[in-house]
Amino acid sequence: MSETSTDIEETGPQSPGGVGGIGGLRPIVVSDIKAVKRLLSRVLLLLQKRQIDDREAKSLGYIAGIFVQTIKETELEQRVGELEKQLPKGGTDDWTNRTTRRAA
């Protein structure tokens, strides 16, 4: 998905400090992977403009990576839970026996 101009538009000098406020850019609320992409684009832009230092950029990248991994693990747990609900009522042994009988 491409960034729109509103993703990095300026809001004026009253903006707070930090990644969202440097250079008058509005803060990015990170709530999903799409927002992480916007944040990393912002970090890259600010790093290129030398408005944040390497250490801050690395920290934000590291935290963003942890956030993405957490999202992926949560989604995987949900998918596994949905698959487990589809198993026959007898539990996994019943499912294994059915698979074995078909293969034989």
C-alpha cells in the first residue's frame, strides 16, 4: 500500500516531540502492521533529514519488529484455535485415526 500525503503531512509547530512531533509531523498511532509500515517510513524520512539519530531509529525499528512479531503470533494462535474447533468431537486421536484409516 502506498503512502498518501496525509500520512506524513505537517501539523505545525505545536506538535509534541518524538517521532510524531519532529519537524511538525503528526504522531502515528501504531495499532496494526499497516501503521508499522507508516512509522518505519516516517523513521526513514526523519533519518534522511537528520532529524533523529541512528540510535533512536534503531530503537524504533527494533520495537516495531517486536510489535510485528507479536501481531503475527497472535494471528497464528487465532488460526490454530479456529482449526482446533474444526476437529472432530473425540479430540485429536479421533482425527488421527480417521486420517490413518483413509491412508491405509
